[in-house]
Amino acid sequence: MARTQNLRHKVINQFIDAISNQYICSPLPSQSVLADMYNISRTTVRHVLIHLKEIGILDSVGNDYVIIRNPSKNDLLEITIDSPVIEFNIIEKFFYNLIQKRELQPGDNFTEIQLAHQAGVTPAIVREFLLKFSRYNLIENLRRGLWRLKTFEQDYAEKLFELRELLETYALTHFMNLPEHDKRWIQAKELLYQHRQLRETVVDNYHAFSELDRKFHALILSAAQNPFFDQSLDMVTIIFHFHYQWDDSDLRERNVLAIEEHMTILSAIISHNDLQAMNELRNHLNTAKLSMVRSLQKTKNKKQKNI
């Protein structure tokens, strides 16, 4: 009961926030439209509208509801709120999952309200996440509260690889010069062991590689001790492991190859073989680049055939 009440209070607060920010204007859309906007039942919509009428924000005129006063902070209902950090992590994971499952594709429009309700977080957190994400130039703000997932061309991917190679080769040079007592040497050995474990089951568990890949590149980049390097990993992860515009018909084969390349690099790092580690890293990054270019081309060709 408490959980149901908490969820209903969240929806009421989302309506109040939407009215305050003029995402919803007077007269309000129909109950069926509101239900679709918030991905809730029309019964829940009716409960929300009745509550907002009772506290004097709305009034009914015929079959419509109209706004008769602006909401205030005092109108918000008490709910059990997750910390901003937790909520940010929730919407981040939810948004990336939409892309991974292809429920959100290049060219699709989406609203902050929809994401907030579907992820179970506040609209303010959604806005914060989208504004941060927008710096990658992969989404665009069409108007207040409405966004679009953008497409990108091969030139964009190639420029990303230029940056990736510069940062990771620079970071690897720092890694190879870390003092012997640095914990990252142990982490490299642990990561090599995790790769060996995944290799045994990768044929059936190849989707698990995305998290391992992030750990691998994050470990290398961490040696630069530069927060801007770490931020670059976010965009790489989004594009490479949420298969944004990727043709994933050969994903299993790509991941199997990448595991082997990671293991070769890690072995060279652990053996303090600077030259081999650098050569193998460049080879790995080039393999990933060629895979993306081929994949983008295949996706483009499929679209042209369907036109």
C-alpha cells in the first residue's frame, strides 16, 4: 500500500511540475492522451485530476480540465525520494537500456515527462541527465521538454577514434610507468582473469562483454589521472556498447575477437613489455574502428534498400 501511494504521489508531483513549467497547458489534453504521455492508466489519471481539482489547481469545465492557478511548492506531496546521485544513476541506466534494446532509435522524439515516469525519477533529474548527455551532440533539444536522438555519420565516428587513440595511448604510457606498488597492477591481473572466465562462456554470454570492456579502457585511462579522460569513456561506451546505429549481426564474433585482443594487451602490460602493449593497443583500437565503419555502412545500405 505504501509503495502504491508513493508511486501515485510521484505522478501527482510530475503533473504539478509539468504545469509549473508549462509542459501541460490549459485546457489539459484528454485523459487518454495524458495516460499515454505518462504511461499510466486512465484510472490513475482520473485520481490525479481529482486531487488537483480538490487543491484548487484545476477546475472542470464540461469535459475539460482547465488550470485556474499556478502550483506552488506547498502543493507537492511527500514521497520517499532517492538521493539525486541514485536517481541520476537510475535514469542514466534506463536511458542507455532504451537505446540498447532499440526502443529508442536515431530520429525518435522523446519527452522529459515520459522518461521521468518510465524510469520512476523526477523530471528535474531527467533534465539534468539530458543536458549533460547533450554535450556529446547525440541528442538535440527541439523545444522545452522535447528531445530527439540524433544520427551520426562515419566522419563523426572517425573523429571519435582519433580522440580515443590519442587519449588511450597517452594514458598507457603513464600506466607503464606506474610504481610497482600501485594498485592498478593488481587490477590488471584481476581483469585478465575475468577475461579468461568470460572467454569460456562468451559464445552464449557475449553481451556481458560490454561491462568488461568498460573496465578495461577505464583502467588504462585512469593512469592519466585526468577527469577529462574519464569523461571521454562515457561517449565511447554509449556508442560502442549500446550499439547506437550499429548493425549487430556479427556482434558475437566482434566481442570474441575483442576479448582476445584485450588479453594480449593485458598480458603485455603485466609483463612490463611497453612496446608490445602499445602496438597491441593500437591494433585493438584500429580493429574497433574498422568494425564500426563496416557496421555503419551495412546499416546505411539496409536503410537504402528499404527506401
